[in-house]
Amino acid sequence: MRISAIETVRVDAFPNLTFVQVHTDEGITGLGETFYGAEAVEAHLHAIAAPALIGEDPLQIERHAQRLAGYVGYTGSGVETRARSAIDLALWDILGKVSGQPVYNLLGGRTRDSIDIYNTCAGSAYVNSATGQAVSNWGLKTGRYEDLEAAINRPGELATELLSQGITGMKIWPFDRFAEASGGTSISARDMGAALAPIRHIRDSVGDSMAVMVEMHSLWDVPTARRIASALEEYDPFWIEDPVRSDLRSGLARVAERTSIRVAAGETVAGLAGFEALLHEGGIGAATVDTTWSGGLTTAKHVAALSAAHGVPVAPHDCTGPVALSACTHLAVAAPNALLQETVRAGYLGWYSSLTLGGPIIDGGSIRPSDDPGLGIELAPGLRNRDGTHVRVTGMVGTTDRSGSADHVRDDLFQAHS
Ligand SMILES: [Mg+2]
């Protein structure tokens, strides 16, 4: 079997998402995904990845992971890494379809049938423009599963609702707006009180029955992150996440050593060497590896093993797209040291179904992967035909050279060969 084409699919309504389909000459197609900078990722996939992959055996996943890492751009979660992460997911999907096995079996089999989830309290439009992780890109709306708005305005009520659904963990980021105001260099007593208020409301409403993760989005300097951790102690949060940037490893360690709260980090870190440094020097208590930013499932499974050797669990990151969640879930049921799986209700109960079919099954407060061969998720039928969808193909699909771009591709023509 040979790789015959690389196809990217972007949708205007979700400008950070890139889907990639790896086509083969035997008609099996694998689906991958990454998030942020979709047009740049698309350009890299067609200019650099496609020439390297077309004609190659798609089952040589580890080899392709090494080759695509390249000479530059391999150490961080930049365009090169995000692009090869998306390819890697698609190659695992192909391996699963060829072997007739769900990806979790190819990772060594399940160590658990399902894993507990926590709800990241983002809404349906969270970080849904190209401007990145910022308060201005929160996309606040009101309505069903608009959990960021609820976390701000009625956190106790939201905690009660999540518990009634069986979800026992929730992540919020009440400090972000104050970080942006000071550049992360200080927080006033008044702002500290305002940021702590939602956590106090959650405790007042549901007591200790809800695990609260406090996301800090790498916005703070070390002294201020330590102050915040100290102020949080009395509320016993489950973890603080990314209190400082993950490349400030001694800074992370200085935060971690002064608090009894677990420090989670790693979602923006790439590669095994990146995680070795984070685990060895950063003193983290959970590795939040992202399958679509770190180098793919290939890297993430190595990271899980490496974390185990450091006595640290993995808690795969997901606040991006539906294929990422599928890939995470296969890893999370296979890795013996998986702690929790991140999820977003606004995604899995909302917009994911406008883009994809299938994916993991969420039952109350736990998630399990699809048992279908591969990742168990496909693009929604007709997605390529919609207004605002941009399809670009490099290579041959079936017997047809499909190289080129189109705002639509007729599925009937396309799928006749795929
Ligand atoms: Mg995070």
C-alpha cells in the first residue's frame, strides 16, 4: 500500500481547524486534525509533507514521524509540528483500518474500558478566530452548553448542572483577565478576590464534590503565580494548569515546590525531549500532552511512557476539535498512567457533529473510544460540498490526479475512487 494523496479540508466557520486526509492507492483513507494557523498548516502540508509522503508506505508510522520532524521547527508546537501531528493521526487511522482494529488495541490494548472526563468550561465560539488564546477571543455567548459564560456569571449553578450530568471535574480560568491587565506581573488584592469568587461559589454550592481545575494559560510570572497558588490553597483545587510558560522550566519548578496543589503543564510542548525537560526540571504533576500539537499519537504514546517513568500521569489535552478528542481517548484508555480526559461540552454535544461523524462515546462522566477500526471518526458527509469549505489535494485519488484547490469538491466524483 502506498500513500497517493494528501488532502486538506478547512471550514470558514472554524478558522483554526485543519483536517487532513491521507489517501492510499488501495482506497483506504486516514483522518487527522490540528488546530491554530490553519492556512499556514495547509501550506506546509502540501509544500513539504506531501512530496515526502506520496509513494511511501503509510504503515511506517514511526519512520514518517522521524522524517517529517525535519531539520528546523521540530522542538516546539509550531506549524511544522502541528502539520506532522495531523499526518500522524491519519496514519494511525489507516493502520487501524488496514488491521481491522481500533487504535487503542494498536497502542497495546486497553488498560481500562473508559476514563473519567472533566469539563473545560469553554463555549461554542471559544478561540474561534485566528487571534489566539486571549480574553478578546473568548467568544462569549449565552445558551445551552455555553459554559464559559456560565462559569463567569453562575459558577455554582454550572457546577450543580455538571454534577447532575455525572461530570465531577470542571476547569475555569478566572485569573486570565487580570493577567492581561498587568502583563502577568502582579495581581491586586481586589482582583485576587474577584478571581477567587467563582471558586468560592462552586465550593458554596456543591462543596468538595466537584474537582476544580484552575487554568492559568501560561500568562503569569513566577512570583505572581506563586501568590495565586498560595491564595488557591484553601479551596483545594484539583490542579493549577500552566501557571507560567512551559519553556520556563525552572520557573515551573519554583511554582510547584511552593504549593501542595498539583501543577499540570505540557499541552504546548512538543517532542519527547521537550517532555523529558519538562518532567525532569519542571516538577510537574500531570503531563497534558496534546496529540495534535506534540507530534501526534506517536509522540503522545512515548510521552505517556516517559511520564510513567517519572511517576507522573498524563491527562491528554483537548479544547480543539473532534479528531483530537478521538485520538486522545484511544491513548487515555491504553496508557496505564492516564489520569483524566479533558472534554468540552459545547464541542461534543454541539458543533463537533456539524463537522464529523462518529468519535468517542461519552456516558455521564466518562468517555470511551469508538470500537470501529482506526480512530473511529470520519468527516461529515457533504462537508466538502458546503459553502465556506476549502479543499486542497496534492496527488492522486484513485486513478485521477486531484492536485489543486477547490472551494468545493463533488463527493460523488471524489469518493468514487476513495
Ligand atoms: Mg490548558
